[in-house]
Amino acid sequence: MSTNRRILIDNATLSGVERITGISRTMNLNNIDNDILCLEKLITAILFSDKLIGVDDYKKKFRSGRFENFDFIEFIKIDQPTYAALATDAATFARSMTFSFEGSKPAGDVVSFFEALRIDPQLRWDVFVSSEYLTLSFLVEDPKNAPYETSIDTVFRNEETDCELVATGTDHQPAFRVAKRSDITDIKDFVHALSSNNPQYAGIDYRSALNRILFGFGWAAERSHFYNAVAHMEGADAYLAPLRDAFCESCCRIDYPSRVINLLETLKANSQKTLSSILEPSGRANFAMRLPFFTAYLISKTDNPRQSIDLALSMRSASEFQDCRTIFHNLDHLSAADKVKEINGILKYLDQSCARLMRKYAVSTESGLQFSLSLGLTGINLGASVKLNQLFRSYKNEPFARVFRNIAQDMLNVERLGGLYDTVCSLIREHPEASYPRISTTPKYMEHRENEHSRPAKL
């Protein structure tokens, strides 16, 4: 069956690939794990597409190099009025999200985002002699060993870089609220209120994640909406950078909190399963599937990540990937009249295809089997209130399928690469001023406690 399956890949993913393949120098050395996930995203997009497309919206001095580096991607130019309308809609959506604080802990929509990212931030005062610094700190089991939180923090830093390279000129800041303080509507007012009540206030800790997470949450929301709208316009599926997939997953967690957790946990707990699904009487479905972490397979067959991309391009015509593209094509073209048994049949074939891919391409390292978890949706009911309806407004009255990778599981895959890690990092070129930026961490047991070094910060 001819599918002509098109996948749209975002610029943030390609930036990560450029760093991991040595095309561009790496300034922030904490980027490496995220960049491996970007490589995985590109490889997966290649394998499950007949054609890759991108958006030509980078600033001029970076544009030609990107075309040359990814000559297997067709970069589309969107006319300015259409681009402006899409960016404006995306920014409006981002502003509809809420970043709130209740006491010292984040609240509102951002909580589901943090759940998808598997991080637990808290606002705290860090005490140095008679000076106190405000910081959004990551609660961790061992502050001396927090590589996961360090990687996630760096992903937020990348969102700001991506915004500078695209520069849509729109306001994408999420709504900011503080419980029981309707007079506080932005982060500046919040910091002012906190500092006014603390005579020892000496500023915001330079390690604090507060501003970059607030910014990153809004930009991830804007770009997720923008790229999904462009993908719909181009008849494509959107494969987004890891943080943006986590944002899409967070919208699922807001609308279907128990389903998302149950589907993902079922696959984590049962090594024999490759797909778990929940179907509604209408035929709509939420599903989670287990796929190989293809980077592990490809890097085990090649000498470096550039060769792994070339190998993926040669593998996309293999029958097992063609079969998967056919299945996703069928999911994309379900009609509203389809019955549950028909959708069940498609999901059954998807389960069988995933199982075949796991048997053939999943690699075992000394730390265990390398696999990824993805959350999928079909035929969502688009109304006017819930977050998924806003995120996928372009798909109103159109049954569709979407798949989002789980960033926490994929970060675990990077940790488990073992000896393959050195190979996938073999082309990295460090910038002369490269460094490992520090983050603020706090022992989890201190969440509700204070000592001479720190305490929760709240109004």
C-alpha cells in the first residue's frame, strides 16, 4: 500500500542533531543526553516516514547551513500572513496555560508538565551567612548525583536558544498566578512580594531554574501548537523535540490523568507487552506502545552518529517499517463512523508490528533492554474547553492519530547505553568555552523542612 506518510520535524531537534554529529560546537556539555534524544527523534522520523519536511523559518545566517546539513529534508516556506496567523494562534494557546504557585510548590497546568518530565521543583531560600537567595530548586534523592535533573534543566535552556533563532515576535508567556493573591499576575510581582517580606533578600540564585522553566514552558506550548498546526496544514505528522513531546503528554495528563499513567505503567511493568490501549464506546482510543530505542541498534552497527543517520535512510524501505507506516496511515484516515472492532483490529496489527520491531531492533546492554514508550491518541473528540482540544484545534471534526515519546523513559535509555555511549558521542566538538552549568538541588526529605542552609519560600 502506498502511504506517502510525511513527517514534520522541528528545528530544535535538528539543532540537537547538529551538536551530537559535530556539525556545530557544544557550549553546554549538559546538552549531550538531550542531543542523543534528538538523534533518536530524527532517526525514528526517518524510519516511519516516506518523506521528511521542516519549516524554513530560521534566521538568514543559519538557514543555508541547515539546508546543506539536512539535504534529505524538504524545508517549506510559509507565506508571511499565514505564518503570522499560526504563530499568533500558538501564542494565544501558550498564554492559556497556567504556571501557578501554591505555597512553595508549582501548581496549575505546569504540574502535569513536571509529572511528564518526572521532576519535582520547589521554591526555596538558599542561605549564605546573612544573605538569602531565591531559587527554584530540584528536589532529588541525592543532591550530589542528579544527572537526570541536570539534563532536563538544559533542555529548558535550549528552548530559549531556539526562540532567539526563530524570533516570532509573539508573547508566549503562560498565565502566572499565586494562590490567594489575585494581585500577583506575573513573575516580577511575585519575586517583589517575596523579597519585600525578607530583609535578608540578596537576589535570585544564579543556579535557579525559575525564569528558564517559566520561559521554556511557554515556548514549548507555543511551538507544540505551532508545529501541530503546520503539520495539519501540510498533511503531515509532527515529530517534536523531547521537551515538546513532554508538553503534549502533559496535555493528555490534564485531560486523561488516570489513563496516561495506567497505559505507561502497564508497559513498564510488563515486559511481554508491546501495546496497551483503552477504547471508548465511540471508537476513540488512547494507547501506549513499546518500540526499540533505535539509536542503540544503529550505533551498534556503525562507527558514529552520522553513519547511523545514513543507515536509517537506507532502512526506511524495509518491509517492517513500511507495514508500520501503513498502520499509522489507516489510523490517520479513520472515519467517524468506524466501529470499535475496526479500530481494535488496527491496534492489533500495530501491536504485532511493534513486537516484530522489538525482536529485530531492540538492543540489550549490560543495563537491560533498550526500549522507548510512546503515548498515542486516535479520534479525539474536539470540544472547546480541555487542553488537548486547544492544542489540536486545527483537527476539529477530523479523526486523527498522534504519538508522543516519553522523555523520562528515553533519558533512562541514554543512561543505559553503556559502551555505546562513547560511540554515539564520538563526533562531539566542544566549544573552547564549554562548561557544565550548575543547577540548584535540594534533598527530597527537606521538602517541608528548613535548616541553617535553606527553607521553603512562600508568601
